[in-house]
Amino acid sequence: MNKDAFRQGLFIVAELSANHNNNLDLAIKTIEAVAHAGAHAVKVQTFTADSLTLDVNNEYFGPRKDGLWQGWRLYELYRQGALPSEWHSTLQKVATSNGLIFFSAPFARKDVDFLETLEVPIYKVASPEITDIPLISYIASKRRPIIISTGMADEEDIQLAIDTCNKAGNNDITLLKCTSEYPATPDMANLLTIPDMKQRFGARVGLSDHTMGYIIPIAAVALGATVIEKHFILDRNLGGIDSAFSMEPTEFASMVQACKEAYLALGSITYELTERNRLRRRSLFAVEDIKTDEVFTERNVQSVRPGHGLHPKYYYDILGKRSVRDIDKGDKLSMKDLNDVKS
């Protein structure tokens, strides 16, 4: 990858997640559509159900009682969503051949070791894994940029994750403001946390968004987010465990364009006045013919557009003074036109 691509300007990531629906051809077509929609990167997840939870049916690991995945046991959910390891290399090649950066979120040391064989350029730490300090330490030790979602973290958790990365010799950290609800609603976003995170933790900050639409990403960019991550699917009608809160290609493309425009609109802090705008302002002009030695009055001098004449701040200074020349109606005034002696 171009190692600077991740750090230059706005970086937009399409999350494949479980939207491959255990179909390699679908996964390939999805990544091709990601590229066409204008993303900079595609992110996958590298795990097995056994690396995330236990195949046990009790009060802790039994069917979920509410939410989007109500009735699913965690083990079944993760087994359904896992991306086969043997697909990674193929999907990486598809991504890179389409100009995308391909990276992943690992969930165990063996996943990290596997991803190292693919030389992925970035690692992602998912929100639930922010407390897995041994895993974060191991990821950080690979000295690659790390993106950390914070949807299930408090301030202490975030600082501990950062300290862990730093201790492992890795300071290349991006924090993602995240609301870990599926789907999330706008009132849950609390986007004012973004500039606070940037200042509080001294890290690059972005957004991992699970709301519908792209209003929240645009607002996040306006508040300083430089990484935007959204789930991507070819068609929500395909179904699947992540389909309900994923963006279709045309929606994603619209988001990319809107976020790029919002980022461009940020510009820089400037109070510079262009010559074009200076000349569009008001200035002092003669609004009647004025003869030599005639007095400047409220009747024959006014502040009007455009700005070629004397600055209006001199209006009261010139009233009562006499003209040193004949001035036609519509002529701009200058200090050279004034006799310093008032009548």
C-alpha cells in the first residue's frame, strides 16, 4: 500500500463484516463494488467462533433475549459471520487490484500471526476487544498502524489501550468514536466526543458508525473525524446477520462524496480578504457632480458598492472638507481629493 494513504486527509473504510454470507463470489463482488463506491479501504474480520466465545448453552452463552440478534447464541452468531481464512488472500488480491487497502480486525494471537503472513498494513481492534490487553499488546508489537473502536469503553479503558500500545513501542493509534448498537439512532452518537477525544488522548480520531444514512458521518467529519467506517452490503435484501444496518453501494457512494465535500469545506483557519471580495464591498463615491472647492456633504457623497473608492470609515472625516478637483458623479473618492481645511 501507499503508506501515506492512511494518513493523508480523509480515509473512508467499508466494513465487509458478515455480509459475505458465506459466499466467496458474493464477497468478491462486494469488494469490487466497494472500490466503485469510492472507499479507500475494505476491512474484514479474522476470527473463528472458538476464538470469541464458548459453545455453551447457559445463562451467559445462551440465546440473546433482545436486539437485532434475538434468539441467536453467540457461538452460532460468530460461526455464521466468520470469514474463512482461506478466502483472505483471494480477497486481498481483489482489493489491491481495485486500488483498495485491505486490512482486518483480528480476535486472537493466531489471527494476528495469520494476518502477518499477508502483511496487512493496518490492524483494527473492535469495540468489545478493547479490554483484551494481551491481544492489544500483541497487535501493537507488530508496529503497524492500529485503529481502535471505543464503543464499549470508558475513558480509563481507552487510556489503558493507548498505554498498552505505547508500551509495545507503537504510537500510531487512531481512535474511533463508536456507538455499539445495531442499528444506532442519531441521539446515541454524542459526536461532540470527537474533538474531546482528539484533545484528551492526543490521537487521530474517526467514527465507526452504525446509524442508517450518512448524516452522522458528515457531522463527524465537520467535528474533526478523519477516518469513517461503515458496513457495506451489495443489497440489504440479501439478508444476513449484519444486513439491517449496512449501506448499499449507491448510498455508500453518496456518503463518500458528501464526506469528501465536508472535509474539503473545513479548509484552514483564515481571515484573508481576497482582492475580488475587497472590490465587492462598499466604498465612498461621488453621487453628484462636485466642483473644485465644493464642500463634501451627505448629499454628494455616499457609501455604495463596489469597493474601488475610499474606505467608508473616512466618511465623517471628509464631510465638511473641500474638493481639490472637479469630480463627476460616479467617480471614486480618495484622500488626494480632499483639502485638509474644513469649510
